Amino acid sequence: MRLSRSGVRVAVAVVLALAGVWGCSSESRKARHTERGDKYYSEQKYKEAVIEYKNVLQVDANDLHAVKRLASAYLSLGDAGQAFPYLVKARDLDPEDLDMRLKLAGLLILGRKAEEAGKEVSFILEKNPKHFEAIQLLASLAANQEEVNSALQKLEEIKSEHDDQVKYHLTVGALHLKNKSLPMAEASFRTALARNPNSIEAHLALGDLLVLKKDLAGAEKEYEAAADLAPMGSIVQVRLADFYMAMKRPDDARKKLTEITEKAPDFLPAYYRLANMALADQKYEECLAILDTVFKRNASDAEARLIRGRLHMARKETASAIEDFEEVVKVQPNAAVGHYQLALAYLQSNDAEKAKSSLKDALRINPDYPDALILMAELELKEGSQQRAVESMEKLLEKQPNLVPALVVLGSAYMAGRDASKAEGAFQKAAALAPGDHRTAYLLGLAQRRQNKNKEAEKQFLNALNLSPQSVEPLVQLVSMDFAAKKNDVALDRVKKQMQNQPDSPALYYLLGRVHLARKEMKPAEAAFLKAIELDPGVSAAYVALGRLYVSGKEYDQALAKLDDAVKVNAGNLSALMLIGLIHQQLGDIPKAMEAYERLLAVNPRFAPAANNLAFLYAEQGREMERALDLAYRARAEAPEDPHVADTLGWILYKMGKIELALTSLQLSAAKLPDNPEVQYHLGVAYHKQANGEAARQALQQALKLSSDFPGAEEARRILAEL
């Protein structure tokens, strides 16, 4: 149908009229929601205000008033993650609003985005060089003495205008703290209190300083004074609870936090602390109940999801953890901590590639995120990229020279690169900074032993053992040194003494078996290995040792008969099937060994020792290499710290031509099994294939020094002759 000219005019008029009605309707809806939002906001009903202002944005996504009010409302609710995108949008819509830019800079500082925060502060100071709050943020960003002194100078220039203000003296005091001038800092904080004895911030600042001076009674007095002055739904109350926790007074902390939730039920940070306390105490159901209270108030609460995700990880419920962390990064894509936690969950699921991707996201958001940088360096180290790990940690340590985890990774990277001297330097500094950490002492001992500094190494291993009596690794090194010095009696005494404190340790029973073997005491060795397997059927090294023991003693027929009887009684007897496979493997009957391992894996596909050995046998035959690799990865997933599993995985990767990946596992194995000639040989030939002649020479010479007739000894001699 064709409209006449008059018909067209009528249609246009109708459309315009409808548009006008719709426009009026939209504007009225917008005005109505704005009015309601403003009312709730003025009454400090911020949750209700948020709903109304979001309704405004559904009508007009760029309504400046609603955007700014949403940012402020979320800040008042203590939800910085939700406030952040609205602050960014407010800045983009109204660049001249210095108050919004100031709040944005504050959140950027909290998010460790110092460079971006600095840009916001610089913009404000360009517009107003005497902007006191901006100078305060500049002071908080000061990272070296030059920047501290510059900020102090700016404050001195405006002293006459702000000398009566508490915040002025607090800022000056904070800068003196950065210069490590505690007396001047204390004087500034006490001046602040003199200006206003009811200043919450001044009491908190003085409390923090008194903690540094180890005046804990004085600090507690200041924190309690601050809490008495603050409203119940305040982070100040939480700070007091945090102090109680730091003083190892969890009951007082829990009492304070519970009081907050009762008197200010909408103040979520108190619930977060209580949930974290329950999680730390492994009270998982209690933790979930607390989080449910939070979710009833906000079903998508990111902080609560982070805590629940960590709980799932503690329970090995990895899929659920990933689901929670993925939701966090969906709700708060610019929260680096969400991406970091997601990386940890991916690692728990053995998905290193996704973990690296999440870490890259975290570091894109916050390039100075220490935990993410350290974890990325650890992954690079496992992939054989020692130099990248070294460069990353050196750069991080330039900014935070006393960061112990970074020093540990740096030292480990040097060790992987066969530079024990530099590793010793990194570990020495870490041990000095953390004298109570047994791990740093142990690593320092390893670096010293690598350099044949045996007296120094022994001292560190003994120190590590003293700091952590339940730790087996230092004892293994001490026993290994005893073997090398032909002090088998000393080794036996060491292990027996340790077993008095840990009578049910499978690792110690395995070590006891090794000592008995060194002393040619076969029956006690057999009993020790069997006890280790009884306590933990997953101790792969005990099976290997027991299998070799039976074969060397020519008792394999008797042993196999006993084991066959055990399997007849219980077809799912994993230990018996494992030993059957090992004995056949030691005897060279590979088909029967593989049959036993396959039978075992049919019962339990995740039994690491069987998966490891079957993978090795496939690889040695040069067939079904992909199946071998799959089995090796399966074994590593179940026993990520087992050096025998690491050796098998590395050897298979070497045979498949993946040298860099192979070296990652072989280095780990060789470090933990320094007295195993085959492991040292595997590492040596991998270095040779990499064209790292010096490292290959060291490993192969060590292998031949340990034994002259291990499998591969002739190949080791041939390569050494070429080198």
C-alpha cells in the first residue's frame, strides 16, 4: 500500500509524538530514580542508593551525577572494587573534578598501581600546586629518599596554612618513618594528637609507630582509643582485631569482630576477617556459614568468593575454586588478586599454560605485584628459563631488596644455572632476613655443599633441622654427607634420633632402610622399607629400594611367591602389585613388569609409583612415547615433589627432543638425588644436548664418581672424552 502525502505527514507526526512521550517517560524515570537515590544517599542508606543510581544509568549510561554518587556510595560501603570503575568513568566524563581524581588515585595506590596513581596526583598538583590531599598522596607514593625529601619540602611550603591540621602532621610523620627517623615520626604523631586528642588517625599512626618500637602495651592503648572513637561499622574496629591477631590473641580478635557483626551487620570487612580466621583454622563449615551471611547481602561479593575459592583449594576442590575465581575476575576484571588466585587454582589443576595466562593478566593490571612476579619466575624456572627468572627477581629486588621469597627464587635460579656461588649469596641474605625459616637455611646448605664447603653446609643443615625437626630434607643431606665420609654409624644414629620425634614417618623409615643398606644390614633394611610402604603406599623410592634388595639378595623367587599369594587374597593389593612389577623390572622381565603395573593402574589409575615406572619402561623401549608422557605427567600430578618422578618425566621429554622442558625436571631431580648416578647421568646428557658443555661435564663426572657401571656409564665416558 502506498501512503498519500497527507498520510506520510500523519505517520511522521505520530512517530514524533511517540518519541516525545518516550523521551518524557525516560526523563521522568531518570528524575524519579535520581531523587530517590539522593534521598537514600543523604540518609547514608548507600545500598539502597546504589540500586537507584544504577537505574538512572540504565536510562542514561553517562549521567555524571549518578556515576559520581555510585563511586562515593561504594567507597562508603567499603567496596573499593565496585567503586573503581565508576571513579574511572567519572574522571573520563569530567576530567576537571579533582575530588574524583583524588579518590581514584587513592584506590590506585591501594591496588599497587603507583605509576597510574602518580599521574593522577601530578594532574591535580598541576591544577593546584598547594592541594593538600594531593600532596598527602604524593607523600604516600614516595619510594626513595629523594622523593621523600621532595614531599617534605612541599609540606614545609604549606605549613603555615595547615599547621593546625592533624593530617598535616600525620603526613610529615609518615615521611619521617620512610626515612627511618622514628623519633621525628613520633614527635609528629604526638603533635597531631595535641592538635586533636580525638583524632582516630593520629591514635592509629602512633599505635603503628609504637609497634615498630616494640612498645606493644602502648600500641594497644592507642588502637583501643581509636576504636572507642570510631563508629562500630568502621575499619578502625577491624584494625584493633588485626592487632589482637598479630599478638596471637585470636579469642580477643574473634570477640571484637563478632561484636562488629552484631552491632553493624552490614559492615562486610568484619565477616571477611572472621571467615579468614576460620579458614586458617581449617574450620571449613564455619567459614562457609560466615560467607553465606555475606552472600545473602551480596550474592556476587568478590571478596567472599576469593575466600571461598581459597577454601575450595584447601579442600582440593579445584574445579569449584576455579569457578569462584573466574567469577571474581568477571565481576572485578581489574582486580589483580583475582587473576593471581585463579593462576594458583590452575596450577593446582596442573594447567601451567592457563596459570601463566592468568599471571600475565595480573601483571598487566599491576606490573609490580610481588606475589605474581615471584610465581611467574617459579614457572619460568620450571620451564628451564633460568635467565628470565634471574632478571625478573633482580628487578623486583631492586624495589624490595628484603623480599625473602624473591631471594629464594633468585638463588634457586642460580642453582639451576649451576652458579652455586651466586646462589649462596642470595640464600645467605634470605637466611639473614628470616633466621627462623628452616627452608632458607636448607637451601643455603645445598649451595654450600655444591661448592664442597662441607663444614658450612653441615652447619646449615643442622640449623634447618633444629628449626624444623619434622623436616626430612636436611637430614637426607646430612646422611648423604655421612655416607660420603664413610660414617655409616653416625648416619644411623642421626636417623634413629630423629625417629624418636616422628615414629610414624614413612620418609624416615625409607631413610633408615638406606642406612641399613649402606651398613650391609639387609634384613633390617627390608623391614624399614616395608614399614615405609605400610605407612604410605605412595613412597615410590621404597619400592625401588626393596625391589633392588630382593634381586641383589637373590630372594626374588621367595618374594614373588609371597606377593602372588597376597594378590590372590586381595586382587587390589597395590603394594603387592607394585613390588611384583619392580622385582620383574629388576630381573629384566619387562613384559611381566609392565603387566603388573597395568593391573595396578586398572585398580587405581592415580597411583604415582606405578604410573612412573610404566612410563619409564615405555620410554626405554622407544615405543608409545605419547602414552609414556601421559603416564609421567599423571605421576607428577599425584607426586609433584617426588624426585624419581621428576627424573622419569625429564628423561621422557629428553628422548622426545624437548630439551628445555626436560632440563626443568632433571635439575629438580638431580638436586634432590645428588647420590644417584643415573639421575646425574640423565642431567648430564640433557646438558650435552643443549650444548652446555661445562654443566654436562660436571654432571657426568659426578655420575661416574658415584658409580662406574650404572646404565649409561659408557655413554657418559664417551661424551666426556668428546668434551
